[in-house]
Amino acid sequence: MFNLDVRSVILIAGILSLLMATVLFFLRRNFPPSIRGLGEWSVAPTVIFVATVLFGARGAIPDVFSVVLANLLLLGGTTLMYFGSQRFYNLTPSFRPWSALVLLAMLPIAWFALVEPHYGVRVAIVGGLMSLLALAHARLILRHGARTFSSYFTGSALLLLALTQAMRCLSAFDLAAGDRIFDNNLPTQTAYVALNAFALLMTTIGVVLMATDKLRAEIEFLASHDTLTGALSRRVLIDACEQELERCRRKGHRMSLLMLDLDNFKAINDAHGHLVGDQVLVDFTIRAKAALRRPDRFGRFGGEEFVALLPETSLDEAFVVAERIRAAVKSSTAEQGCSVSIGVASNYAADTTVDAVLSRADTALYAAKAAGRNCVRAAG
């Protein structure tokens, strides 16, 4: 590795960065807008590519471009990658502090490049800042990222980048004022440049994997959930009910179902429009789910009708939960005149299908409607 030509390493790293930028650009165009950060991720490798071209042209162009501007673009591209990860996790990017830190670092870099040239000081400044930035980026991903291979891969690449830059920063104290990056007597600096290029490439690959993982998770969510309310789809909920009923038959346990129907919902749509009606459904789902326990399941059956599965729950316990949901919905939708009627049913030992329990819950729901709506009735 120590015999590698530094200029070749830098240019190869730049070309690879440009290729990854192209990949991220097309991902951004084809991925849903809910996956954020792809814009910054696609621009960052392009900025780094321009930086590597300027670094590679050292000696052929003025130092203000090959040193000052190149380091600014390198730090800027790395910072932009960090901002993209912040957006990816729906956080507000910390533009001001990091941008100010990068711009502030350019003052001594410009001085020790143009006025009092000293390669070691520049290496210490850039290496220290790159290490700090990589550590912050790795912490972000390992803290907010899903426990998946892509997150660990990206976090590890950033830790490698942080370690490499920290070691390069420390090694800068042994560099003389006249040393230059392309000097043949600096094999360790060549190794650091190569490791830095490798870590940046791995980081870019990692964010591609993270974006792909998130897309797959969104597709799986859409396949199993109602697109408007986020409640489980009817098919998925029925599957969960069948599995729970089978478990109850084996162990002699109880389960309960709530059949919920929003009262006067058509009148809300007619009076306020479908957008208000949609919001009522979304708010209802949020409040209903808030009243349930972690093992419970809540799904949309169709229109304004929903079903909740309550494992390990007796009829009396389910009735209490239903009353809690009814009261919460009535207080939140009072101005629209919307309430909810709920039918409650539990499984019998003789039940062999979910339809039997749902039928009793549906009968109880009709009894609640007949009783004047905005009430709860339990199946006998």
C-alpha cells in the first residue's frame, strides 16, 4: 500500500465518489419523498469528486484552488453527507455550527497554504475536523438507525474514517514545513489518504444500503397497513385474529374483539368535505390505538369501521377498554358531531373460526347503534 502513488489514489477515489453520486441521484429520483436526505447524499460525493480533481491537479494549478478550495470542498462534501443523514432520520440539520466550523478552519488552512506554507499544520487541521465530523456522523447513525446491517456497516465505516483521520492528525506533528502530499518520502500519509478514500467510499455504499432498507420497510408497511390511517389492513388483522384464536383453543385462554363504527360519519363528509372526514379517521385511529396495550392489534375493516383484537382479555375487561375509546373519541370530535359505537365480544370454547366471534361483535355493534349510538354493548 505504501508504494501506491498518492495522486492515483486520490483520482481513483474521486471517480468512485462520482459513480456513487450517480447511483444516489437515480435513487433520489425513484424513491418516495418520504425517504429524506437523498438529495444531500447525492450531492456530497459529487462535491468530494471535484475536491479530488483539484487535489490531483496540485502543481498544475494555483494552490488557492488545489489546496484551499480543495480542502473546503472535501470538508463541505463530508459535512453535507452528515446533513443528509440528519434529514434521513427526520432531524433538523445542524447547518450553522458545522458550516461555521468548516469556514473558520479555512482561515488557517489558507494561511499555511498561501502565506506560510506548512503541510503538517494543514494535515492536523483537516484531519482533526474530519475525525470530529465522522465521529458525530457515526454517533447519529448508531443512535437513531435501525438495528440492521446497513446501519452497523455505515457506522463502522465512519468510525474507520474517524480513526484514520485522528491518526493522520497526530502524525502531522512529525511533518516538516516543506513536506507536500505528493512527496515520495511520506509513505504513511499515502496510507492515510488511501484509507480515507476507502472509508468515504464505504460510507457512501452504506447510505445506499440504508436508503434501500428504509424503502423495503415502507413497502412492507404499505402492504400490511391502511394507507390513510396507518391501522392494520383487514387481511393482516384477520390473520392475527386467527392466530390468537388458535392459541386460545390450545391453552384455554380468552380473547376479545371490538367492532367500532364512527357515528354520523357520512354527515361529516357531506358537511365538511372528504379531507375533514379523512382527518377524523386519522385522529380516531390515533386515539383508539393510544387506549390499547402493546400486544393489542387495531385494524381498519372498511370505510369508517374498525376492529381491535385484545389478546388475554375477558369480556368485562374489553368493555372497559371500549368505554375508554368511546369517551376519548367523543371529546376529540365533539365539534364535528362525531362519536363511535362499539360492539364487544369474546371467544367461546366452541368457536372454531374468527367469523363466529366477529359476528357476535357485529351484533353487539348493531345493538349499540339501535340504543342511540355513542355507546358500548357487549355480546351475550
